[in-house]
Amino acid sequence: MRYVSTRGGAAPLGFSDAVAAGLAADGGLLVPENLPDLAPELEGFRGLAYAELCFRFLRRFATDIPPDELRDLVARSYAGFDRPEVAPLLELGPGLRVLELFHGPTLSFKDIALQLLGSLYARQCAVRGEAINVLGATSGDTGAAAIAGLTGRPGAAIFILYPDGRVSPLQERQMACTGAPNVHALAVEGSFDGAQAVLKEVFGDGAFRARYRLSAVNSINIARVLAQCVYYLHAWLRLPTELQAAAEFAVPTGNFGNVLAGWMLQRMGVPMRGFRIATNQNDILHRLFTTGVYAVGEVRPSLAPSMDIQVASNFERFLYYSSGCDAERVGAVMREMKEKGVYRFADFDRDTFTSSRCTDAEIPGIIRRVHRDFGYTADPHTACAFKGLDPSRPSVVLATAHPAKFPDTIRASTGAEPTHPSLEALKARPLVRHKIVADAAAIRGFIEAHAV
């Protein structure tokens, strides 16, 4: 399997090189040159444990890793999850299920991809005999999960940018209280979008990128999207047969990576009904899929901070595939978006995609209602996905974070105090973070001083 740029100006790469590069040399995103047809093999997937299913899926994409080595790498990546099924599918009521994705070490759905990516990076360091410096930007959960995947890994350093004061206190502690010398938590001024823009600028400096062997850990890394495809497949296989083609997946999303993974799986021949894009009050994706207009707005801090995003990076991959892999058109659209901050699209497939917007004023009431009606506690991001579900359709809500990561909101909504032992332990550890301006030169200077 080869990986090509969404903008068509970079040489194709193999899987391991695509993972190491993160971003394509021409500034585009790397995507599989062809998506396989899984339809003939779906029956053979039934009943497989999560790690084995992940291996069977990934071996079509990671074709440069020997199968036995890939199987072992995947098994080790999921051995530390606190549920043997990794992503349990719970039935809340007739036609309503929740897919819990927060049973990894940082209690976020990002662990499912980033534990695997950490293992891939460790393999790369061992096989190539060279160190790697991993750079990412986060609106909350990605940074903590990426750090958990790389903490203490020999030959690797990780630098995570996050908007100062705009992640939850516990999310910050998960990034800045590891005590590991190879972990660098960088609190930048401004919003996540600003941090992400600086990250792309640093990666755009080809000479610097090569000198310090930089790799991207954000959802711009194709390994993350492919790993996320697996939990949709895992859930779909566990639905009753009569619901498989009818169920809509309700997906909290800000950067479009979470829902993109499900859509890509659908394009691989898995007969899924469609996807509900659930945004918070930073609703660029809701506005896009209801009006056809992509218009960047101002980021407003919210109760669901991991979705405080107004520039959805993974939308570029969706645009590439939905345009028939027309890299020239993708390049033109992305240039216009960057220059004008707005682009008008032709009508989207309203049958495959629906969307919703949830304000801060609505989130506590939804958490309270779900707790009352189903005895289930949803974190603020997952709460957004419960809004506006079509009662005539079976739904699978993706639960993206453990409620204990947002104790103030849960306490105010339900009166209960959510806790988790791993989070309680963080409160006694010293916070080690570095305040830095959202400037590419400043970030490069910090990396130069701390790179391995």
C-alpha cells in the first residue's frame, strides 16, 4: 500500500515512512492510494477480539511490517486498557447504544489510536536506529494520549502545544505531570487553531523537519485515522444484524478526524447507515453540513474544550476522496480557504451526514436528562452527541471521554462527584509546563534546545 498527498505534489510513501512523516512534503495530508473492499471479509471478522480485528484490518495498510510483528505490536498497544473488549458497546434502551472509547490510560478515545502510534514510533526508532522528535497540537485529549503513548520511550521526545487556559485542569495535568524527561508540555497563547497553524508552519520548514527528524502526532497522521476505523468496525459487528444497515453513529467532533474514520470505513464496503456530526458552540462543521459554507469563525471557550476548533484539518481528506481523488481541486480549495477563510461547496450528501450544534447552556441539561433516563453519565463532549437524535433511527453514540475528566460540569449537572484513581493521583504531582508564544521561531528554538 502506498500513501499519496491530498495535494498531489509529493512522492508516494510506504506505510512506515508515511507514519514517520505525518504531513506530506507539499503541505497536504497523506492518504491511502486505494481503499480496500472489506465487504467480502466482514463475515470472517465476526467474533474476533479487538486486537485481532485491528491486526486483520491494519495488515492491508501496514504492508511493510511483517505480519507476525504487526500482530504483536497491536496486541501490546491494547494490553493496558481496563476493559478486555477495549471499546465496549452498551445498550441504553431500544435502538440506543453507547460505544465507550475511554478505557485507555488517559481516559479518552484518543488512546485507541495513540497507544498504537506510540508502538509504531518505538518500532521505527529500533528498526532505523535513529531518534525521533514528535510534535503535536491539542485542544485537550490528544496531547495527553500522545504523551501516554511515548512517555519514557527510548529514542523519542515529544513536544505538545496546547492553548494556555483553554483545556481542563485535569487534561493539563495529564500532559504536564508525567515527570518524564522526554515529555515537553508547551502552553501557548491563544486558541487551538493558532497552535495548529504554528505546528503546520514548523512542519513546512523542510530543512528543520529533516534535521530534527520531526513527526506529527496530530490527527493529520494517517495512522491515527486508520486506527480509529477499527472501533467503528468493532461496534458495527456487534450490532444486531437487523440494525447494522440502519444505525446512525453520533460522533462528537471538532477536527473531523473522528467522523472521517467512520466515513472511510463506509467507503470500504461496510454498510453503515450514516453519521451525525455533533459539534459544540464552535460549530464550523454543523454550519458546513447544513449550509454548504465553510467559514472560519472565532473560537469560544466551552464546557467541551476538546471541540473548541474552527479549522477542521481532516476535512481535507474527506474533500480528496469525495472529489474523486482530485488533488488539483483539493489544492485550489485549501488555498482559497487559507486566503479568504471561507469556501462555498455544492450540496453534501444529507442522507449520509446530519449534524447538530450544542451550546454551553444546553450541555448540563443533556447530561442531567441522560443520567435520569438511562442511569448513564456522559461527559460534556459525549453529551453533545445525544442532542437531536432521530428517534426513528437506531443510534450509536460515541462516548469520547470519561466523565471524571470534567468533574465541575458533571457535579453541577447531576450532583454526583465523578472520580477515577489515575486522575486523583495526578493532583499530588508537580506541574511542569513551559509558557511560549504561538510563533514558529519560538517553537523551533525550544525543539532545538530539547530534541533527542
